[in-house]
Amino acid sequence: MASKARAAFDKNAKDIERLLKVHEEIGGTGPGRRYGLEVLNKSAIVLITAFWEAYCEDVAAEGLAHIIKHAKTADALPTELKKLVAKKLKKEAHELEVWKIADEGWRAYLTVHLEQLKEERDRRLNTPKTDQINELFKTAVGIEKMSSHWYWPKKMKADRATQKLDEYVTLRGAIAHRGQHDTSVTKKNVTDYFEFVQALVGKTGGQVNTHVKKVTGKPLWLPKKTK
């Protein structure tokens, strides 16, 4: 069983698989560059980035909702969420506002602000590079530097993963805003980026699951049992 965010990502990912299949059907699988098919590659880069962005927004919101529902007390909240509540309370003019979070009131308070937080994130997260993703998970669920968890032994270090993500998101921006890009986009770029983002999704979701379980005692989802 996976998170709802992961299920949505996997469903979206089928569009990339279809684009790659179309590329193969038109251009074949033999060696050599395929002319006239670069539009498929560029479309795939744009879509992969959009699906990565949507996944991060979805799993962050899912994690926050889980914390609100299952955290036993306000003391269990991550430091960043406590800071967020405190900051909002300071903005309230009424001196009795603080009592709205007493006892179980903090759940209702955070729930009321959940949609506001989502709207703020949606406005801010229009370029899903490392810094923006780190800020999203810090403010949404209290995870410090999500990107520090983007590594897999013997294949990828966290600093290289952040650099690689930013390079591909920059490429997406060049394609989306100018239509053309100085560097050609190949099928190999697409498969490399696709596999990379799939790995990032796994690492990101795994860390959210670990984090919310630590906060609430309940995982966001149970890992799939191996036979």
C-alpha cells in the first residue's frame, strides 16, 4: 500500500511511458539520433517536472493532514509547525486567540489553516528545485532539509542529486518559456530524468512516512510486504 500521492504519481507516470512507447514505435530501437522526435522528448521533460511538483505538494499536504489527525498532543508537533502556529497567533489582534489552541483546539486551528497553507505553497512552488522543495517540507510537516535524504549507496550522493534535479528543472523552464533550447533533448535525457525522479519520489515519500510515524506513532502507509 502506498500514499495517495504516490498512487497519483504512478498513474501520471504512465503518460511518460506512453510517450516513450510512441518514440520507439516511430523511431525504432536501433542506435543513432532520431530527427523530428525531439518534441516528444521536450514534452516528456515538462511532464516529468510537473508530476514531480504535484507529487511533492500532494504528499506534503497528506503528511500534514495525517499529523493533524493522529498527533496525540500539541507537544508532539514538529518544531517548525509549532513555530508556524505561534507566528500566526502573533498576527491575531485578539488577546484570547491563544486559547483556541488549548486542549484539542490546536487540531481545529491547524485544520482551518490547512487550505491557506496549501494556497501559499501553490503560489510559491512553481519551480520545484531543491530549495523550494526543502522549504515546502519544512513548513508543511517540519522536515528539515528533505534533500539530505536524496541518496542511494554507490549510485547517488545527496549533493549530486540536488544538482541534477536543479539542472533538469532549469531545462524544463527553458523548454516551457522559450520553446527552444540551445541544447537538444534526447530520449536518453528523458529516461535518465524519469528514472531519477522516480527514485526521488521513493526517497521523499519514505522520509515523510518515517517522519509522520515518529510524530504520531502511526505511519502514513504500511510498507508493502515482500513474499
